[in-house]
Amino acid sequence: MKKGNPWLRTLFWIFISFLTLFPIYWLFVISVKPAVDLFSTPDIILKSAYWQNYVDVWTDRTLRGYMLNSLIISSGNALLCTGLGFFACYALTRFDLGGKESIFFWTITNRMAPPAVFLLPLFLLMTQVYRVGDFTLLDTRIGMILVYCTFNLPFAIWTLRPTLDGIPRELDEAAYVDGASSWKVISEVVFPLCRPGLAVTLILTWVFAWNEYLLAATLTNFNARTLTTGLSEYVTTTGTEWGIMAAISVFTLIPALIVFTMVQRHIVTGLTFGAVKG
């Protein structure tokens, strides 16, 4: 097969990269401009930087609290969903359970429904059903971690299923023959081979929880309010503080970039693991 012109391919990917990265660059440009310059003729090339927006964001104790909430909720939800998804997939792929295909389909139906459908039921569960005295799950970090499991756990199960299917059962059987317990098989045979898939599941569920807005805006007030919902506080009847909002948005990108950097070597492997079975 005749290969295409390498220069055309290079130009094509440069163009795609430009379309992808330019909004991020423009977000940064807005974040380092004073309010007076935002409504003047826009300059594509950044000539000077106004860092006060970042100073205002970083010195705001309320915003720092929102960021801490986002980190705790996203990390807790990602770890919980990935762990539960791993054990659920192990059971469903290693044991001949009746109707397991129906179970897989039932789990993903929660992901198919729009989040707004669950708002009222979740609110009633958090305020009326799971109530101990005056304590409720509404506006708590643990409450939001459990709420996000409604959508991220089915996703984790479906993401990990090809990974578990791609690991031959003969490895488990060989370990059992050598006298290994079920926990030894899971922790020392299956788990190490699942690390790429687990890394992908962890980062995707973390990003979904980090970026989520609707549920956080509805089910939190102040104690568990996240950084994404904090953006709405800068849209008021007197105006919109675009520079502050842009600076907050840049701050929201940093943790995601750090997490991606930490697990990037597992991402491609995890996405393709189990895709081809011999």
C-alpha cells in the first residue's frame, strides 16, 4: 500500500494539535489579563502578564477549601470505584454466575441515564433514608464520594472487564495447584497483570468526578462544595469576573495533568489490553 505524503500528515496533526491546545492557551491568556483589558481588542500574542488573578485565587481560603474538597472527593471516589470494580469484574469473569451478562448490562444502564434523573432520589436518600439523628450525607465529602459511585462504578466495571477477560484462567489454576489461597491469586497473580487497566480506570473515574458539576451544585452547600461549583460564585448580577474564573479553570487543569503524567505509561497498554484474544 502506498503511503501518503509525510508532510501532509505532519501538517494535519499540527493543525489538530493547534485546535486542541489553542483554547487552553486562550484560557491562560484571559487569566493573566486585568479586567480592563479583557474587553479591548484581543491580542493573540501575550505581551505582559497580570498575575494578581492567581494571587487572589490562591489566597482565598474559601477557594482553597473547595480545591481540597475536589481532591478528596475525586481521589476517594476513584479509589473506591476502581477497587470495587476490580473485585466485581474478578467475580463476574472468573466464576460461572447465572445471568452475569444481564448483570453487566444492568450496571451500565445507570450510566446511560442522564444525571438529572437521579437528583431527587439521591437528595431524598441523603436527607431522609441515610439519616442518623441530625447527621445526614447531604453536603458531606463521604456523601459525594458515594453519589459519584452511582455513575463511575458501572463505568469502572465495563472498563476493567476486557482487562480481566484478557488474563488466562490457567494462571489462576496453576497458582491454586501450587497451594495459593484465593487472596494470593488475586493479589499476586491477577492484580499485577491488571495494573495498566487499573491505571486507566483510576484516571478516567478521577477526571469524571473532578469535572462533575450538576450533582455537586445540587447536593452540596458549603462544607463539601467543589472547585467546579465555585466558578458560579463569580457570575453575579453586577458582572462576571472572567479573569478570576479563568485562573480557577487553570488551577483545575493542574491536578489532572499531574495525574495523567503519573500514569501515562499505563494508559495505552490499559486501553488495548484484552482487546485481542488468541
